[in-house]
Amino acid sequence: MSTSLTLIQGDITEQAVDAVVNAANSSLLGGGGVDGAIHRRGGPEILDACRDLRAAQYGGGLPTGQAVATTAGLLPARWVIHTVGPVYSETEDRSALLASCYRESLRIADELGARTVAFPAISTGVYRWPMEEAARIAVETVRDTETAVEEVRFVLFDEQAYAVFAALVD
């Protein structure tokens, strides 16, 4: 069974899916952009679950390229899958870490039994990853990853990001 790819321009916190992927920072304690929006809209349950993860196995924070799930709190989803994208570098190729964010998020989704997953364009905000390259890595990785997820929904914040992803998704 192949995974269908859907594009939506809009707000990831409004997606009624099994799992929403959060472009988190390694602290897991909230931040700006998608991370801040998910924590604000999802309510304190998400932050409490993240604090529990920090106290248990991620005392030093979640490593870049890894993923972990929590409750979705007040979001119209069942879970939030937190993943830490790499900061873009012109001198070091970190594309394998970015690809790992998508692969690991899908692996966690499979463990949870999630069939619909909404992704943001990971690392394209404050981590400055060029949209064209980030979109290519995202789409190729999702297409190449074996998963039971039936629909991957890329939820893109603006017209420019949507257009870049649309050029890659038939």
C-alpha cells in the first residue's frame, strides 16, 4: 500500500489527523514557530508530557533527527510527534539529519498505529533551511519510507512554501 501525499496551505494546529508532527527544539519545552503554536493551541498537557520525557529519558534534550510522541492535548489530533530538525549550514551537509526527522516521525507514527500524519516543513523557519531543498528531502524521504501511514499531509504556512511542495507532489 502506498502512502498518499496531500498538500494544504494553512495552520497545522487545525488538522484533524491521528498525529501532528511538531518541529520542536531539543528542549521539548516549546519555542517559536510551529513549536510555539502547537504548545499554545494544545494546552498545558503537551508541555507536561514533554517535561515528563525530559525527566525520564531525555534529560539532555531530544537529539536532532530523532522523534518522540506525546498527547495532543486540546489539538484535534490524537498525538503530537516531536522531532528536532537540524539548523541549516552552508559548510556542513546535514540533509541526512533532516531526512531522519521524517523517517523517525513515520516510525513513531507506525508504533502508535497512526494512519494520518500532518507534517510542517521542518527546519525551514528559524533554522533557515532553503525551502526548495527542504521540500525535496521531505517528499523523497516520505515516498521512500516504508510505513503503514495512509496519508501524509504537508501543512504549509504560506503560498510560497505550498508552491514549492506542489511542484514536487503530483
